[in-house]
Amino acid sequence: MKNKYSIFSLIKNAFSNHENWQRAWRDPEPKKEYDAVIVGGGGHGLATAYYLAKKHNLRNIAVVEKGWIGGGNTGRNTTIIRSNYLWDASAGLYDHALKIWEGLSQELNYNVMFSQRGVMNLAHNLQDVRDLKRRTHANRLNGIDAVWLETDEVKKFCPIINTSQDIRYPVLGGTLQKRAGTARHDAVAWGYARGADEMGVDIIQNCEVKGIKRSGDTVEGLETTKGFIKTKKIGVVAAGHSSVIANMAGLKLPLESKPLQALVSEPVKPIIDTVVMSNAVHAYVSQSDKGELVIGAGTDSYVSYTQKGSFNIVEETLKAILELYPIFSRMKMLRQWGGIVDICPDASPIISKTSIKGLYFNCGWGTGGFKATPGSGDLFAHTIANDEPHKLNASFNINRFVSGDLVDEHGAAAVAH
Amino acid sequence: MFLINCPYCGERDQSEFVSGGEAHIARPKQPTELNDDQWAEYLFMRKNIKGIQFERWNHAHGCRKWFNVARDTSNDKIEKIYKMGEQPPKL
């Protein structure tokens, strides 16, 4: 049984210089056989294991991770959470996640620092204005909070934005989702890991999948760097490396993996208390609790697994940031990094069974998977446990690329993601 | 970020080029005879290889010509550049 985290445990541990905290999760060696194995120990994978154990009572399960948990895209994103997507299917999916976020710290007994500071999307031309107004209406019809802001209201909500109409891409208005915000990305992985571990889930780090063993059209287990693991159900949540795992099983996915970059500045005093995103000029910014500006840039146009990204992409983003926020002109950027994002042709995820029995994929989150972490885990767990999708992820099956029933969220989703 | 040796212009920065994605995906000769699975395969399914991948690139801010590149996507190292219509090299 894990000790409960509280203000009292914090005070108690302060007296022993925080040297006696209980270990948050074990470091087990893999068993010979599990009822299900999740490939990928990021937020989505750990959440999947957590809900498999909690809601579907599957306790003899494992998460295998080739590096350390939360070391991939979970630790590389800009932590933005919102649910203001255009289409009904997406609205259902992302708002399901947002509702779980709202109670997640309590549920996990782990402070994920979920902060509903609002996300504002800016419009810079007439088409942006039309698209964003349309999306605002669609959101409200789906019960998702959204408001349209005129330029002066944008300025009032976030005073440091340059709303002069003389700049290259003037601010013509924006949308605001007040329930949206940010969370501490590492804490999400750690909180789910701790919760899953408590229910008996084995979290096996430094264990890379090398092959998928099949007998006909049924999975039999996984070849890993820590030996063979027998299992009847494999849930792959490998983000940028989904295609690599799919190739091991002889499957092809409609994905392209590309580097997506982000950067943070030196820490400064509070200056921006919300998240501002701009699709047209591809710049988005928020401020972490440490005081760093967290800036998201775009993807490179080519497939790469390098976790780096090109300098010209960062340059473009910073140009836009400086025009919109002249106050940042003397800021120094401290760190820059890239993550490999798996992008679907319709910019919507895949949470689906496959043509191979017992093999499930949760991938294609592209540039915006973090916000969906709890919902994605919950729905993927449902799909694996029941061998059927939940009604909220039924539209996100892999067959939509054959039937043509795509969920096209390109641009429509106020992207930048 | 890397350099690409355009077969027509010489070595230039990657930012001058546009990636055209996976190469050697043949356009269907008889589009009307394709079933939905074949269309999905042609339109959407990609190898997305980690390792040496054959790709099309266009020198968009230069000669605007298309050509093929064999590139290792795990380290962005270009192994071979060859012209459109040529068969992929054996690497």
C-alpha cells in the first residue's frame, strides 16, 4: 500500500530532509506471461495500464518502455490542454479527456498541477475569423465552452499582445476556451505510473521491443531486450515509433513521423497568465510555474526520427512571437528540443483494433496528444479489455482510411495543437 | 537540419527544399478498377521507415526540379541522390 501524499506527509518528510520518501513505483523484471502488455511508457501508455487495472480489473499486466517512463513526447510537449475541436467525434474525444483532467490530481493523489488558465486562439485574417467563429459555434453546440473575442477583448484578456493593426499579421480577434489550460507533463506520467504500480502493474523500463510473435493472425507475445514475454493482448502506444512496431507485425499505418520542436526561455516573473496560440503565424506561448516562457514551434516537413528539428522552423516561430509580443524581444532562450510526432493524414488519432487479433494501436496523435492523455488511456483500455471500441473512439478506427470516413481536423481544430 | 546536394544546382540548405514524402509509390494505372483497400494503400499507408528511406524532394526555392533521395531517417544522413524515374539504389 502506498503512503498517501498530503500536506502532512510533506511536513513529516521535511523533518528528514526528504530522504525517506517511499518509492513511487517498483522496478520489476518481466514475468514470463501477462494478460496484456502495453508497449510505450509515456502518459498515454501508463494511463492505459492504469485504467485497465482500475476499471477493467486486469491486474496481471505490464508496461514495457525502451527508455525511461515519460522520457519521450510526454516530457517534450508544451503541456497545453483544450477540447475546442470542430467535429463532433473530436469534441467527444477531447472533452472526455478534459473532464477527467478536472479531477485527475484527486483521483491519482498526485498533483498534476492542472491549471485552467484558458487557451486563446488568435485570428489574423478574414478566413481565420470565419473558421474560428464557425468552430466556436460548433463547440457550443457540443456543450464545450467557447467564446469569440473581438480585438479589444483579446487585448484586455492578454495585455502584452501587440494588437496594432499595422503589423504584418494583425490580430483580428480570437476564441477563448476558459476550461482549457496546462498541466505538469512529468507529473502526469509519474502519477499514472504510481497509481498503476499500486494496483500491481509491472512497469518495466529499459526494455525495448524487438519483435512481435504471431501465430497466424493472432499475437503470441513480444520479443524484448529482456527476453520473450508471452501475452494474448498487446496495446501499442509508441507515438513516433508506432510505424516501427507496426512493421514488426507486418502492418502498415497511415503515419508519418516528424520532428516537432519546442523551446523555453530563462525564467522571469509572471507576465502571461494564459495560453495564447496562433495558427496562422504558427506561434504559441504560455508561462510555466517556474517562470519560463514555453514556446511551441512547427514540425519539419520531412520524416525523421532524430528528435532535433531544423533551425529555420524555430526562427519562423520566434519572428512571429516577437511581432505579437514585442516585450519578449530581450528574452534569452535556454533550451530547445524536438520530439517525434506521428501524424495521420486527417490529423486525428487512431485508437483501434487491427487486422491481427490481440494487437491494438493507439497512435497518430500528431502534434497534440498530451491534452488527451487521460481520455486516450481510458478509451484504449476499454478497447483492449472488451475487444471493442468505446462509442467515443469508434470513429477513430484504422478502417476509416479505407471507408473514407475521415475526421479531418487539419486547420479546423485551431491547430498548432 | 542538413544539406542536400541538388543534382542540378549543387549543395544547398535543406530549408530550400520541400519533402515530397515516400518515393516509388506508383500511381494506379487503372484507377477505376481499384477497390477501397487498394485506394487506402495508395493514398494513405506509408512505410515511415526508421533507417534508410527512399524519398522525393523538390528544390522549391531553387531550380524547382524533383529528384529522389535515399536518406537515413534515424540520423538524417543522405546516402544517395538519384534522378526521377531511376530505380532505387541497393544500399
